[in-house]
Amino acid sequence: MRDLRFRFYIRFLAITLMVLTYLPIVYQNLPKFIRSYYLWSAILVSSILFIRPKVFLDKTLRYVLFYFIAFYLLLYFNFWSLNDSSISIDSPIVVEIFAFVIAFSLNAYFNSTRDYGSLVFIVKWTLFFIGVTAMLSIVSSFIDPSYARKMAGEGSLDSELITRLGGGAYGFASALVCLFPIMIYYYRNNSQCIYSKKLILFFGLLCFFALLRMQIVANILVSFIAIIFSLAGSKSFKKSIGLLAVTSIILIVIPKQFYADSLVQISTYFNKGSEVNNKLNDISRYVSMGNAEVTGVSSRADRYPLLWNAFKNNILFGHFAIKNSYNIDEGGHLYFMYKLAGLGILNFVFFIYIFVKFIKINLSKVDNQYSFYLLLSFFSIIALGLIKSLVTRDLWYAYFFILPGLYLLKKVKPKINDKVNSA
């Protein structure tokens, strides 16, 4: 009986964190103390630690905890010369640390207790929250077409109504990217899913339309590519990889001008002067002319040489470990490259190992056909991180917690390998 009560208690805490993350309309309208993400995170971790301490025997969770404790201590004692705000409670670095720790703690808890019923309950409600926020994002975009970009710091919102209405911000748009391959898997293999084809199609179109209305072009393009590759998948993992390779070769050999002209044509479907219209034309000019013409895309591409030069100056420990006047702040939008250049290859290897281990474990849990779509979901975010910043808990919860849980939406619940869970 006590164990059952604790399971419902953890379910409540996990749902609370998902509400605070994926339902901005609730978060924005709660008192500050009640909506404190850090408060509920601390309650969750401390509860598991004191009542289910064996959860922390999970090797992956221990590695994540060790890495981030060591990383934060190095920051705190100024091994890397970042400003003091970088280790404040609301800084992107601390937000990322909490997101990783909570996501892996929840994974370890459900793997340890095998309470997959609660996990499915949380995943299903989180998908509902995402659907609600997608709809509110569409509504918000009709009030202010650039609201999502403004919430990301590119301008100021014209009305407090937009904030209280609860449209998704940049992190929400990033989280959507990794869901599309799994949606397509369940649509194509609907007999295995607890949701109907019509509902999956509605949810997928709703999420993609929300992305279009939010006008974050990089997310739209990565999602579109992930969808195309997902549609090329088959029932065999090896055959899917082969089709993916053939598709990639075909895309590579197609002349650049075809893409440039296609982007211009697609841009005509969006309002002239809108962010998507401007960006598509911008990308078209870059594809056609490269750096011969200064565009927003060429300026962004120039950040790679900037970061590469900084990386070469201190390969082991990174740009921030040495005092110099070389400024790489402009490269902050390139998530993975910025980490490599700023913090060095040693830190980068330890950090990337989290992804390698996580992907390897989760691929070993799923069946042959599903693994292809799951891999596309994982790599869609890695691809996004090559061109955009990824420091939001919306994204990391979706990536490290929701994505693995989506496998349990099958009508016949798959068996999970105990040895894999503790790996």
C-alpha cells in the first residue's frame, strides 16, 4: 500500500513538472511560488533519493550527476572565465543541468520500479499538453505573428495578453521537431498504436502548423527533412537505412539552383515580409551565391570559422579557459560547436558521451522497425543543435524522457530488458 501511494505521489510530481513545462497558459497564471520549477524539481529528486535511493544506482544517471557536478564546480571556481550570471539560478547553463538531471532521474525511477503504467499516463497527458499549447501558439501567432521570436529575445511583446495566453516559445518549437518521426511510425503502423490514424494525423498537422505559425525557420526545415526521411522508412531497419542513403545521394546530386528556385517558390505561400518568407529567400540566395552576397544565412555560417579559430587556440580546455579579448558570443546559437570551442574537447567528449550512451540504450530496447524512426528523432535534434541553440527544458524533457516513453503507446506493451535499464 505504501509503495502504491509513493507511485501516485511521483506520478503527481512528474505531471506537475510537465504542466509547468508544456502548459505555459497554466504556468503564466500561477503564483510565483507555486509555479517554481526548481521547487518541484527539488521535491521530486529528494523524494526519490530518500524513499527509493536504489534508483541512483542507475549507471547512466550516476554518470550524468557526476558530469554536471564536476562541470558546475569548475564553473563556480572560475576554471572557465564566464560571467557570474552564467551560474545564476535562471541562467541557461543551470536550466540545462536541471533539465538533464530531472529527465534522467525520471527515466531511472521508472526503469527501476517498472511502473510503466504511470509512465504511459504521464506521456499521454504530456502529449495532450503539447497539443493544447500548439493550438494556443497558433492563436497567439494570429495576434502577433512574430510573438515566438520576440519571446526568444528578438524584440519585445506588444501585449501581456500574449504571455498569459500561453503560446509556446522557442524551446517548445524545438521539442516538436523530434516528435514527427514517431508520429509517422504510428500513423503507418496504426494497428500497433492506442491512438487512431485520424487523431495522429490531426496531432501531427496541428504541431507542424504551429511550427509554421511560430516562424522559426530552422525548426521548420529540420522537421520537414525528418518527415521526408521518415516517409522513406520501411519495416526493416537495414532497408530503411539503405533507402535513407539512396535518398541522401539523390538530394546531394540535385543541382543547387533547383533548391534555390524551389525555396523561392515555397516562400510565395507565406505572407510577403513575414519571417518565413524572408528566411526562405535568404537561404535561396545563400544556396545560389554562397558567401558572394552577405545574407543572414551567410553571417550565421561565418560563425563556424569564428568558433573554429577559438577552438584551435585551446583544444583541450576551450576558449573560456584562457584570458584573451577574442569574443565568440556571436557563435552562441551554434549549440554543439559553441560548447566545443568554448569549453574544449575534453569537456565535449564527456558531454557527448551522455547522448551516445542514451541513444545506444534506447535503441536496444525497441524493435527493429521502430528503431529507425527513433534514431531519426534523436538525430533531428542533433542536426538542429548544429545550427541553433538548444538550452531549454522543453526540449530536453521531450528528448530524454518523452521520446523513450512513446514506445509504450503500443497496444501490446513491449517487454523491456532489465539489463538494459541498469546499463
